[in-house]
Amino acid sequence: MKIEKSEFLTRIQRIQAAMQTGSLDGLLVYGDEYRKENLRYVSNFWPIFERGACFIPRSGTPILAGAPEGEVYAREMSVWDDVRNIKDFACVSVPEEIDYPLATFTTLRDVLGETLSGGKRLGIISRFDIPGPILHRIEHAIEGLEVIDANDIIYHLRKIKSPAEIACLREAGRLACLGYQKLLERAVVGNTELDAAGAAEGAARSAGAEHINFTVFGSGKRAATIIGRGVNKVIEDGDMVMAAFAVQYEGYVSTVQYPFVAGKARDAQKRFLAALFEAANEQLKYLRDGVLAGDMVKAVKAVFAKHGLSKYDVYPPMHGIGLAEAESPYPDVNATYKLQSNMCVNSDVSLFGHPDGSNRIEEGFVITDSGPQSLTPDIRTMVSKHV
């Protein structure tokens, strides 16, 4: 299960067609270790420490640029053969001048000149993620350069997933559920949050996970952190446990989370959890091709309103997934666009700050014309055993 070079070629062809429509002479797609998704979408490269960019001309093959420490790794990972080193993309920012005696460098001016072929209109994807000094150097590398925000090109393409992308998300979901099962086994009275989180991460990595994007963990009062990290706190009897686990496989990220109580749950906690699960089950009715995204959000909010929980509802109950843990679509009640087949989404049905606890439910789905297909089906089995 991987994305073949033929699919990357198709992506570039679609991007180049959009460039023609938008009268762009070239495109720069930025990425680094943290904001990796757009760069990986066009090149399969995911930097370590260093920064990188894929330069896409209006026709022809892209150029991948990185920095010298990661050059061999970039050549190993990238689907493109033309790999350059640019000093501006080096891994550290220090007052000393770092020497790379074995490296061959090109310049931003040179690689932009090749990409633009005499043109002046450069589209940039992930402009917001580029460090200010590097963006300044890009903008002034060529006299008269016109820089255009081109994010919409790639966001549009990434919304609908190919069969290979869905397969990668399914495998990420399988690994996430495997890890979550270990988390459940260790998130018991007397163990620490770190113990439980570590068990999940180790199990998923050992089974083939490329990366653990995050493990959110909070027990007792710490469940209200929303996105807090696990600490060395001992889990106590009656603690609400809020734990989310995001796993990456071949660049694609699936997340699982379901709420539970360690030890014996109080009646008030059971009622709180029942409302969450009711809202999550109501959401499933709307995860199909042609449904207005805003209608799904309204349906979830209506369940919370029925139980008097609206003030604890902190954000939209669903977002897209793919090369990022959270990506478009990200609908609210005002969303008027329709869900489409082969969109991949994650539920994010949440209530935080309630006196009886805080928590969320996260589960991955593929949108189809007949309803949602789970990317993380094992989490439902786990849920049925604990509710």
C-alpha cells in the first residue's frame, strides 16, 4: 500500500493544468518536518530538520530542493530525480557559518529561473508556513517577480481521495486501532498517563506505523485540556479519560478516540457519555454523497441542544483527513457545499468543560453515495465493550 509514481505524475499534470488556467508561470510548494503535507503530496518528500520545496514548471518535470544533510534521504524518498541543495533550506539557524564541504549548491535565483522559464508569475503553496526571512528571499530572488497565493489549487485536489490514498488511510486506521487497544489495556487505575500513551505508540510503531503524529491524553480534571499531552499523573478510580491517537502510514494520517472512565463510572458520567455517542450516531446518517455539510453540523448540535449541552460544544464535529490529521473540508453550520464520494473525514464530536467530564469521539470514514465506510472499524468494537 503506497502511492505509485504514476499517481504523482497525474497530480502534477492536474496542477499544471490549473497553473495554465490561473496564468502562473511556475509553482513553489513548501514543506518542512511539521508542515509536510503539501510537499509530500507533490513529491513524496518529508524533510527531517531541514526545509524543502518542490518547484513545478508550467510543463515538464518538477525540481525538488532541500539541504545537504538530507540530500541522500531526499533522493531515496522523492519520486523526482532532479534534487538540488539550497543553503536557505539548511536545518539550523545559528550565528556560525556551517560548512558543507561535500555538498553542491544551487541558488533560489537559479532554480526559480529554470522553473519560470522567463516568466514572472510565481504561485506559492503553503506560503503561510514559510519562515519570513526565507519568504523574503524568494520574493526578491528575481527582479519583478509577482508572487501569488496558490493554496486553492492543491486544497481542491486533496479533498477527493484516490483508491490508493484510501488504502493508506485504512492501514493507518488499522494501526491506530491496534495502538488504541494497548492504550485501553494500560489506561487503568494505578498506571500513569505516560504509561498508557507509551504503550499505544510502541504498539503502532512496531506494527508498521511511519510516525505517531500525536497522542492526546488527559485523565480526571486533565480531560478538560482538549489537546493536552500525557503526563506522569496516576490514573485514579472514576477518572474520565480523554485520549486521541493519530497514526501516519505512507504520509496518510488516521485518528481514533473514544471516551471512557477508568474504574467505576458515576451515573452522571454515563449520561454525559451517552449524549456524546448519541450525537456521533446521529452524525453517521449525514455522511453520504450529496448531503449539505452544514446540515450534518446542525444535526449534531441539535442532539447537544436536546440534552442542554450546547454551551460545552467547542467546535465543528467533523474535518477532513489525509496527508494532514485535520484538513479540508472543515464545515460549520453555515457550510452550503455538499459532501462528495471519496472525501475522507474524521468525526470530532466533542464536549468540553462539563462538570461531569470533557471528551470527544473521533473515527475515520470514507464518504460514499450509500453512507459512510469506516476507516477505523475496530474502534466501534471497542466502544461497544465499554458503553
